[in-house]
Amino acid sequence: MKFQSEIIINKPVKEVYQFTINSKNLSRWVDGFQKFKPLSGKARKTGSLGIHFYSDKEGTFEVQEEVLAHEPEKSLKIHLSHKNMETNLNFRFLNQGNSNKLIAETEVKLKPLLFNLAAPFVKTPMRKQQLADLKRLKHCLEQKK
């Protein structure tokens, strides 16, 4: 399943980009995110690997991250892998002068394959969660002095 969310953040693209890709900031805007552990390569650069630690009402879980592509101030493409899903996430940063249009393009494959039958029921909540995360990101950046 594929979906996309976008938001305008009233900060320059360089500031939005640097804040977004910094794994130390993820807990401030990604729901349930606890911490990031780098495994190999330079964190959040092409080819790097790391682990995201999350918690939700069901407990804690880990998601492996591989950075597929990284173009400073333009895009960050990552692959997230968990026992129940594979996700490709592409953040595009579009310079709007003193603001930035951030687009998050997401493609999710549920595992096992049979779970994809439930995709129509989980797509809307997943997209809402992504948009809520982007709104928290906007709030963090626009309130930042």
C-alpha cells in the first residue's frame, strides 16, 4: 500500500532538513519512538544501518533502518524492516524560500503476505499517524528559537 502526507513548515529548508534527519530529534516528533542505535556507517547517510526502538500499548519493539539514498536538503530515503512489515519512506524537502514543503511518501508491505488483505483497514490509520508526526515536527521546528 502507498500513501503520502505533506506539510508546510515555516522554516528554511536547511533547518528543517537538519532537524528531521538527526536521529536525536526523532523522539520529539515520531509517535512512540524511544531511541536510535547506529549499527554501521555514518548515521543517516547512504548505506548506514541502525535500529529504532519504539513502544506502544502492546509493548516495545525494534525496527531496522537502512538509508537507501541521501541528498542533503533535498531527500532522505530509508527502508524500515520489522517482522510484520517492510516500509520504504521517502522524505522530500522542497525549498519555498523562508519555508519548506515536506513530503513523506510511504510504501508498506505487510508480512506475512496474507496480512496485505487487511491493508485497506490499516492504510487510513497509518496515514493519519504519519500526518500527526509531521504536525509534531512542524510544531517542534516553528516553536524552536
